[in-house]
Amino acid sequence: MAITTRVVERPTDDTSYVRATFKGLALTFKHLVDPHKVTVQYPEEKWDIGPRWRGTHRMLTTEDGKAKCVACGLCPTVCPANCIKLVPSVDEQGNRYPAVFDIDEFRCIFCGYCQEVCPEEAIHLGRHYENAEYDRKDFVYDLTRLTSQTHPVCEMWDPADPRGE
Amino acid sequence: MSDQKLVNLTIEGRPVSVPEGTTILEAAKTAGVLIPHYCYHPGLKIAGVCRMCLVEVEKWPKLAPSCATTVADGQVVNVYSQKALDARKGVLELLLINHPLDCPICDQAGECELQDYTFQEGRADSRYREPKRFNPAEDFGGDVLYVTNRCILCTRCVRYMGDVAGDRALCVEERGDRAHIGIAPDHDLSHPWAANVIDLCPVGALVSKDFLNKARAWELDRTASVCPNCSQGCNVTLEMRDTTLVRMKPRSNSEVNHFYLCDEGRLNYEWVNRADRLETPMVAGKPASWENALAAAGAALKGATAHVVASASLSNEALWLLKQTAGTGKFRVAKGAEAPLPGVPDLALRADRAPNATGAELLGFSRADQPLAGAGAVVVIAGDDCAGLDTGALASAKAVIVLGSVVPAGAPAGAILLPIANFAEEEGTFTNLRGRVQRYLQARPAPGLARASWMALAGLAAAAGKGGVYDSAEAVFGAMAKAEAAFSGLSYDSLGLKGQMAAGARVNA
């Protein structure tokens, strides 16, 4: 059987590229004149993150600059990722404090249990997302780093609605 | 049992049959109901001061303190009726009025009865708005620190020191809301059994200075064991944080130590954690594989009469394999002062400061002050007891084989050293001074290439052509029970975790 070709007649509106080109250019010029920006201009502009954002940790301190932590051991116990290393010690006044408090932020799953369980409101997740480092080992945050950071911290629950109702 | 009349009663809907004179609290335990209590302890006299064990007995006008009420026929006891729950909730609320909220820094947290019962039955909040009473902590001497604020005045410690330890050092001072535990003038808790008050204390008021802030109760891995510090053979629990032994606690055994453990026993454990261990077999000062070291040792033992120095710290299994390999020999036992606990019959810190002198003697080893004296051409030293001995006798020896957990002092340069595990790193049995054979279990791995003592000695026996093949301490014990009349009829199954008397000792007793 011989091969035949059927030519379909289309309306000029569909086949002409001229109209489509002008349509596209019209949109481009519209944004040039009236920039309705969707992209956040990072890093000049920063995204407004929510009050319950769970980012890398921060340890709150007392007025004299010491970590609030009393090394009770609840956060390493509750941590499902086993990323907190804690070695308790006692100072001259007989107060418990953490001699070692390391959080491996690579292992952390940012569940927030450590903040929730902390009886001293010491360890907090941060409202913070700029975590780049030059070295993998810098992602293990030690006590000095945890206490010296100043970014805002996560509100685990809405103070106006603590039971989540 | 035949002269004891049984009483039938109902506790929480469960029929219970107990001997006459039993308290409701003990009867409830047989029904599987633990009635909350603080002042009651099975090893102490009944005081009835905490009012925590109140239960409702049907047809009685008032609630009954179950620790001080004996059972009667046909009683119907309701532990969890609303009336009883309300009463206990009230008791807990009053106990918590002055109790500090310092659970995060309290050593007792996680094993605290006040925490447990408050969680079970207490109020979720406090109605007390006044400032809490504050008293400073007090050092009671010995290993005991008294944190006054946490005390709930159950007086277990007062009764223990007075009635069991026989040293009335403690009393309740002041009255009413100022009451606290006081220590008599010129007294401290340096009594050799005083640290038991730490275990008896249901809250964190009496805490161990040695254990203070070392670990949290829930981080610890617990292993049933036997105290290796004297021949009494008190049952203990080894509590490890990761692989570090952080404390020893008594494990109750009504035939040996009841609920107690002496201070020397509980505090002498740091040697278990020592880091300078013998970790690889050594032949003539060079590290060797187990195969080569055992082959060298076996060749030296073949056809020779060995002078054997054993240790009373080795298990029965290891000593029996040592006897199979090289014959019996001598051992030395470190001595110390004996310190009995007056309130418990046949319980003392014994003069023999090693756990298995009786086992060694039952297997034919004998005591000697200088076990190395008269050493011949081939010497086998098992255990770490040779420190400080005159090793001059070893200079003329042709072959010296040492099985030890540390590098032995004074061993000649050509010695064959075989690393063995200590008691926390292997399974085995000790025979206490009354002939009770008791198992201890492995709590952590042995360092480096060190092997369990029974395994190292089984390898040595095989290399010397004198032993069977054993794949576990249990198999060695089974073979020993068949071969040795003193241990006949025993097996790991029949020993359980409380031990059994050895046949040889039963005859002697």
C-alpha cells in the first residue's frame, strides 16, 4: 500500500510564531516595568522563618555567662539520634555542670526532644539556617560554640496555646 | 512449713494464701501487687511512720498501714480503691511540701521511690505556695553524704544503724517540720557496713560520695555478679556506664548477704577499670599470637613436672583446668581484719580477701605464704597474686608461664605471658567460705586479645595434650562437676543466680 500524506489545514492563529513571540515579550516587558518579585533576594534579603522553626542548637546562659545546663543527662537519654555527648562534673561550689557537651549536628534529626525535656530550659533549637562550614568536624558543636551563638531560639509551643488546642 | 497455719485472704480480687503473721504488704507481693511504701524494708524492724502503705480493708472503719497489719482469714484488701488512693495522694503531697525540685541534679533520680510513686499516684501539681524549708547538706563521714532537704524521714537509716549495724550513730533530731536525721556527737558513718544506708534510703537524701555525679541511674547496665573482695561471696550487681564499672550494689540473697554489702566490698572496684592491662600474649618479651604462645607453653609443659602457683581470685572452672593442665599447687591469700555485721547471722567482711579460697582448697590447692618457694624448672603462675613475692626462685627456672590480667612484676624476661580477663569480663563461679558455689556473669568485654581465664587455660590444657575441648564456661563447669566429687550434681542451671552448696562443703558443714 502506498504511503500517503494528509495535510491538515490549521488556522493561522495557531501556526504563526509572531503572535506568540509578542505575547512572551509583552510579559517580559511587563515585569521589567512592574517588577512583581517572587524570588527572595538572598543574601540581601532573608526569609522570615516561623517561631517554631527547628534549626541548629544553642545553649542559653545565666547572667554570669555560664551555661544553664546542670548535666542531668535527660537530653542524651531522650535523643533518638544519639547525637549528644555529655560528661557531668562538679565545680568547687558543688554545682553540677557539663564538662563536655557535644552535639553532632550531622546526626541530629532536629526533633526538638532535647529542648522539650530540658528541666533548666538550657538547650534550645535555633531559629537559624545558615550552617555552612569548611570542615566536617566543625559540625560537632561543643559547649563554647553552643553558648556563644546568639541567634533566636525555637518556641516549641505557642505561649498563647501551650497545649496545642 | 507444716507447723505454719495458712491464712486465706483476697487482695485486689486475687485469692492469696500466706503463712499466719505475714503482713498485708508482703502478702500483696505474692499476689503481684506492690503497695507503695517508704519506711518498710524487709530487712528492718517495722516502724509504720511514713503512712504511704495505707490500704482499705473491707469492713474496717479506717485505712490500715499494710506494712504493720497482719493478715487475717477472709480479709478483703483493696489497694487501689478511691479511698486508699486519696489517702496516699495526700501523704505524697505532704512529703513533697519541702522536697526540693532538684531531680535533674539528684543522684537518686531514676531509682527514686518518691519519683516513682509520685508518678504513679501523686498529684500533678503542688498547692503549696510558701517558700520551701532549706537546710545545708551534711557530710556524715564514711562514704555517706546527707542531703537534708531531700529527706522524707522514713527512718530506715536510723533503724539500720541501730538494729542491724549495732552502732546508734543516727537519730531523728528536732520535731515537726524541723525534723531531720542527726548524727550523734563524736560519731560518723565510718562503720564498716554503714554505706548500706545509701541503698536503704528510698530517696536521694543519703547519697554515695564515691558515686556522686558520676552517672545517671538509667544509663547504667546492670549485671549479676559476686563480690570479689572477700570470701563471704556477697551477691552484687555490677553497674557499668558504657564499659566502666561505676558502682557495686548488693543483690539480695537470703542465704548469704541478705540486702547488704560492706563498705570495703562496694568501694574496692577501681582496679577493674585499670587501663594498664596485659592485652596480648607475650613470648620472651615479644608480642605473639595465641597459637604461638600456647604452642610454646604447651611444649614447655609436656613431660615436665610443673610448679603451680594458683590464685584464690580465679574461678572454680579456671582452677580445675589449671589442675588438669599442670596439677595442683599453692596459692596465697591476702589477709585483712574481719568485720561482722551484728544484725545478720553469718555475715562479715572475712579475713580472706579473695573470693575463691574455698574453691581452690576443694580442688586440692593448698595455702602458702611463699607459693613460689621451691619452684623447679617449669613454673605456671595463674592470676595476679604474685605481686610483691620473692621472685628469686624463678631465676633458675627454664620455663615460666604466667596467666595474668596485668604485666606481672618480677617475671623473668623469657616468660610466656597469657592475658586473661578479670572477674567482670568473664563468666564463672566462686565458692564462698561456707562452700556455696555462686555464678558471676560477664559485664563487659575483655581488653585486647585477653581471653576468659577458663578459655585461656582450656587452650593451655589442649596445647599440653591434657584437656578436652570446651566452648563455654558452662561446659567446663559440667565437666568439673562430673570429675570432682566436691562439685558433683551441680550445673549452671541448678546454681541459678543465688548459688548452691557444693557437695564437699555440705559434708564438712
